[in-house]
Amino acid sequence: MTREEILNAIERDDTIENVDLSGLDLSNADLTGARFENGIFKDTIFSGAKIRKTGFVKCNFWAAVLQDVDLTGVLWMDMNLSGVILRNAILKEAVLIGADLSDADLFGADLSEAVLNDAVLNGANLSKAILFKTVFANTSLRDVSFRGADLSDAIFYEADMTGADLTGAKLFRTFLRGCDLPGQDFSGCTFTMVQAGGSRLMEADFTGADITQSNFMDADMTGAKLDNVKGQRSVFMGTKLIKASFREADLFQSCFEGSDLTQADFSKTNLEQSNFSKTRCRATFFGRTDCSYTDFSHADLTAADFTDAKLYRSKLHRIIEKGTVWTHSTREQALGTNRDLAEAEDWNPTV
């Protein structure tokens, strides 16, 4: 079909099916509201075209150029978009379900409120992209570049982000539930009020990051590095933090209830008013840490080291302290086992 035939079909509100438009010049064309099925658009030129709220189903856009194009509300179902160039394109409220965007160039693109469920974006470039409230459910994002991207309020559910580059990315109220992020570098990042529950963050580096009020409940953060983080009121309930490092971090009023902190390092960390009840802190280091008003009720502190730690009014109710080191700490200012509470805990109404 020629350019003129395409535009006439759109004017008649026809569905354009089974056509090969490879290499066709559609620059500055108005394709708003059009419907395409099983079309081939390899190397098609769309410069300056209007493609708002246009539907494409099972079409092939391999290496097509859509740089700076307005694609607001576009519907792309089961599409081959591998290698497509979408630099600075507008994809607000776009739906790309089941799309293959492998190695696509989306540098600076605006995908606010777009939906990319079950899509493949392996190796894609999303540097400087705007991903406000964008949804990535069951999406493959291996080796994707998010460098400098804005991920505020974005939703990543069960997404494979192995090897993704998030250097300089902004994560504010981002939802990262059950995602694969092993070894990820978040150092220096804004990571505030993020929901990262159940994610796999083994060996991840958060050095110097702002993780204030973020939630890592049930995540695997074995060997993670969180030195110097700003993490007031963060949540690590049931989190696996074996050999994790929190050196000189600010974790005021944070919650670690039920987490595994075996051999973790909290050197010079602010843990004031934090909750460590029912934690496993075997051989955990709390040297020169501020644990004032911190709750260690029922914690396993076997071989833990509290040398020079501040323990003013901290709760040590029914702790396990076999081989625990308290050298030069202020343990005498801590609260021991509460006998009345212990009696209530042991009460058995059936006896």
C-alpha cells in the first residue's frame, strides 16, 4: 500500500491487515485512531507522525524509527519492537502487553502510566526515561539501562532485573515486589518509601543511599552493603540479612523484627528506638552502636558483640545471650527480663 492508500483507509475507519509497509515514508502523517494487524513496518519512517491512540496487533516494527513521535495511548499487543528507536518519544498511557522491545532505544522517552506487562526489554536503553506510575508486571528487564531514569511510583512486580543498571536513578515510592536484583548498585541513589518486599537483593550495594521509610520485608539481602545509608523508619521484617553491612548507618526507629542478622555489622550505627525483637543476631557486631530504647525482646544474641554500645533503656527481655560480649557497654542501663510479662507469656489457660 502507498502512503495515500494508508491515509484513505484510516479515513474510512478500516482495519489495515496483512500489509508490508517496510521502508515506507509516513513522516508527518496523522495515524491517530488507526488499527493495524499483522503489518510489517521494518525501517518505516515515522518522523513527526501523529500516532495517538492507535492500535497495532502482532505487527513487526523491527528497527523502525519513531524518535520524538507522540504515541500517547497507543495499543501495541504482541508486537515485535526489537531494536526500535523511540528516543524522546511520548508513550504516556501506552499499552505494550507481550511486546518484544529487546535492545530498543527509549532514551529520554516518557512512559508515564504505560503498561508493559509480560513484555521483554532485555538490553533496552531506558536512560533518562520518565517511568512515573509505569507498570512492569512479569516483565523481563535483564541488562536494561535505567541510568538517570525517574522511577517514581513505578510498579515492578515479579520482574527479572538481573544486570539492570540503575545508576543515578530516582526511586521514590517505587514498588519492587518479588523482583530479581542481585548485586544491584544503588549506591548514592534516592530510594525513599520504596516497597521492595520479597525481592532478591543479595550482595546489593546501597552505600550512601537514602532508603528512608522503605520496606524490605521478607527480602533476601544476604551480603548486602548498606553502609552510611539514611534509613530512618525503614522496615526489614523477616528479611534475610546474613553478613549484611550497616556501618555508620542512620536507622532510627527502624524495624528488624524476625529478621536473620547472623554476622551482620552495625558498627557505629544509630539504632535508637528500633525493633530487633525475635531477631537472629548470632555473632552480629554492634560495636559503638547507639541502641538506646531499642527492643531486643526474645532476640538470639549468641556471640553478638556490643563493645562500647549505648544500651540506655533498651529492652533485653528474654534474650539468648550465650557468649555475648558487653565490654564497656552501658548494659547496666538496659531493661532486663520483665517477670510479669514473662509469666503472662508462659500462661497456659488449659492447665
